[in-house]
Amino acid sequence: MTGLQSHDRDELKARYPHVFDRPLSSRLAVPVVIACAAGLFLFGLVALEFSPARMLAGLSQLGWFILLMIPPDPGSSLPTYLAAMGETLSIALLGTTLAAVFALPVSLLAARNIVPSNIFRFPVRRFLDSVRGVDTLIWALVWINVVGLGPFAGVLAIAVSDFGSFGKLFSEAFETADRNQVEGIRASGGNALHEIRFGLLPQVLPVIAGQVLYFFESNTRSATIIGIVGAGGIGLQLAEQIRVLEWQKVSFLILMILVAVAAIDWISGKLRFAIIGRRAVV
Amino acid sequence: MPVAISILPEQQLAALSRTYREAVARKRLRATVAAAVFFAALVIAAIGAEVNLKTFFTYFGNFVSYFDRIFRLESGARVWTDVGEWFWGWKKWLSLLGETILISYVGTLSGAILAFGLNFLAAKNTAPVAWLRFAVMRFMEFCRTVPDIVFALIFVIAFGLGPMAGVLAIAIHCVGALGKQYLEIVENVDMKPVEGVRATGAGWMSCMRFAVVPQVAAGFAGYTLLRFEINVRGASVMGFVGAGGIGQELIVAIRKFYYSDVSAILLLIIVTVFMIDIGTGWVRGRLFGADRRR
């Protein structure tokens, strides 16, 4: 195959001007964006005190830690760790349930098809957004101030931060629900409460149940870390063992977390299929 | 207008309503058993998590008054009566917030670059070798399941206190999380362009570069922006374990009961998260808008 003849190219240029003569702005856009991104990246590396020497020293340290982690060994504290794992799962389950119970009525207030008035809906939405903007760990710190150290603070922290997410997700579920069934209830003489109970809830509950299970999964992960600030569960043990450099115990705890999260994923996956079927897996 | 409603004969009706009642009874039984199991699990969990309703109700007033207290200055006046006093440390806080965003940016970008390199090795339709795919999949699963703050705890010891540990922790977590999302996009691409490129005699690299990347670039960018936003939230607590950013100031303020500082810093974080949220939303709209126009 030979290259294009020059008159072919001219002909092509004449026929497809927009391919050959793109305006300068569109031709420069991608390189400029990439250059800016790379520049900011380099600035970040300098500003955040990266240096090859520190990197090398850290990596060699990390290599030592990994060598010391093998084999994972709980020592004599296996029962303590199992209890802590149970505590973590309890925190996740209770926190998710509490959040769902309290978010359900509030999400009704934030749904457009239930509360049509914007004046009322707007503050509710902003309130939910602010609750969501604060990380679970920060809520944990606040609750520790209120109810003291321990897993109960963790339950409340997860409940509050999920309350924000659930409020938003549930209200979206209500908004996408089908109007026709609600109108059917009204046509047969139902009042507003009947409309919600028999027209909306049957449509929305499976979706909500799926989301709650999904959050239970992700909360198992969050519950493993809130212990780091003192709110109970396996994170407390993990942070402690990292601080005293007991690497074999650390690797054992990480393995435990991996196994527990995988198990919960599997169980909740099965439950979600059972509740909502294949069609609407989040 | 009279409407004729056909009524079934007595016998047929009885059989039908019996089946109906049985079906409803079976459904009710199943729901009751499920509810009972759920409540049993809740009670066990409540005992396990040392739930104490008495403490909760005794101290719930504290929770409400906590929010009252964080909106008061030391002098007892409401914070908004003296904004200068409320945000007295704004110079330090803003620079720490900048650091937080920078941690998130550098972490997300390096994680995204790594995930970009790895995901083609792990996607079902593009993986060159089976054992490599298995190894990369397990590695990404590990990165995404271990929470970033746990990585930060370990890195703080290995690399020393400071934002570097936070960046690396976010980057590692990002490899796992983004890798999985990238991989799902790559597994859904149209394979015909790949066949076309291969038919010209191109190697694996060129197939990826000229057939797969143009199809997935916009999707990748969208997920990366979303991850950046999530990581800003994550980076705001990295300081809790000494890995840089605004978290350091916040934990000190909460632990030492500097009430008005808590509300000021929290407000700054919430506003920043909102702004990043809106900004990335705008960029994503532009990206996908351009995609649709093409």
C-alpha cells in the first residue's frame, strides 16, 4: 500500500474541511487541559513535600513492615478480636436500621410529588445535604462528646451520616414512583394516607430495601474505621496494634476485615436478589 | 348507565377465594418470620453494641446543646454577631483546606493513572493473559476493601507525619475503587473497532490505544471526577491520624472543646464540599454534553 497522493489529499481536504481545518481552540483544548492538570499535579507534589529520598526511605520501611506481617497471627487475643468484629457488625446493622427508620418520614417531606411546595422542600433538602457533607468520623467524634467512648457512639454516628444519604435516596425513589397507582387509590375513595400506604409504598419499598441492604454492606466498611477515633469495634483494635507496631496482629486483623466484608457482600447480594429480583440491583 | 358485572357461580368463587386466602396467608407468614428474624438480629446487635437507652436519653440534651454551644463565642454571644472573631484563624484554615483539596487531587490523579494502566489487564475482553487478570483483580479488590484511613495509619508510620501519607493512602484506595469502575466500562465497549484495528496487524497496545480508549475516555473522566469529590471528603478526615489537611485542626478543636472553632471549620468543610460538588457536576455536564453533540 502506498501513501496518499498529494492531489488525493487536496481533494479530501476540499471535501471534508471540518476534519482538516479544525479551529485552533478545539485543537488546543485537550493539550491545554492535560498541561494544566500535569502542572497542578507537579505543584501538588512540591507543596505536599514529596521527595524521592522520603519516598525511598518510606518504601523500604513499608517493605520491612510487610515482611514482619507474615505470617498473620492473632497471638492470644483471638477471642477479643472476634468480639470486636461482632461489635462492628452490630454497629453497622443498628446504625443502618436507625437511619432508615428516621429517614423514611423525612424523605416524604423532600419528595416533589408529595410536598409540591418549594419553600418547604428546599430547607429539608439543604439540611440533608449538610448532614451528608460531614464525614462519619466527624459525627463519631461529636457523639463521643455526647454519650462517651464506646460502640454506642459509633451506632449514632453511622445513623446520623446515613440519615442524610437515605433521605436523599428515598425521596428520589418516591419521585420516580408511578402516579397512576396513586390516582387509582384516590379514584376508589382513599385519603392522602391511603394513597401513600397503598399507592406509593408498595412501589417504593423494594427499591428502599435494596438501598438499605447496600448501605449495610458499605457501613460494615465504615464501622471498621470509626474505632480509630474511639467509637468501638474492630478499628479500635486495629489502630492500637498499628501504633504499637504489632505487625502480625495487624495483618491478621486486616484479613479478618477482608473476610467479614466479603461474607456480608455475599449475604446481602443474595438477600437483594430475593427481595427485588434481578431487575433493579443498585 | 347500568353495568353488567358477571358473578361467578358459588362453587368456583369459593375455590378461588380459598386459593387467594392461602396465598395471602403464606405471604404474611413469610413476612412475619422475616420480621422476627430481623428483630432478633437487632436485639442481639443492640446487646453487642452496648446500646444504653438510659445514657442516650440522659445525654441527648447534650447533643442538642452541643450545637447550641458550637454556635457561641467564648464571650457567650452568638457567633454571627462577630464574624471576625468566629473565623479568627481563616488564613491558616483556608491554606489547610487548600492542602486538603490538593491531597485529594494528587491522590486521585495518581490512583487514576495506575488504575488506567491496570484495568486493561483485568477486563474480561481485553486481558492478555488469564493469570495476570486474576492477580490484578485480587490486588484491586484488596485496595478497595481496606479503608483509606487504615492505609493512612500505616503510611504515617512508614513515611512520617504529613500530607504525603494521606496522598499515598488515597491513591491506593483509588486504584481499587476506580479500577473496578473503569473495568466495567471497558467490559461493555463495542469490540468491532478492536477487531478492525487488529485486522490491520496492530499489537495489543495499539488495539487498546486506538480502539478501546476513544470509546471509554468520557466515562473514565466522569468516574474520576466523582471519585475526586468523594476523596475531598475523605481527605478532610485524613488529619485525624496525622496525614495532613484540615482534619488535624478539626480533631484538636473537637477534643479540646474549642466550640466556635468546630462550627467554623465544619462550615468551611461543608461549603468546600458543596463547591467541589457543583464544580465537578458542571465539568461532567460539559463532558457528556460534548459527547452527545458529536
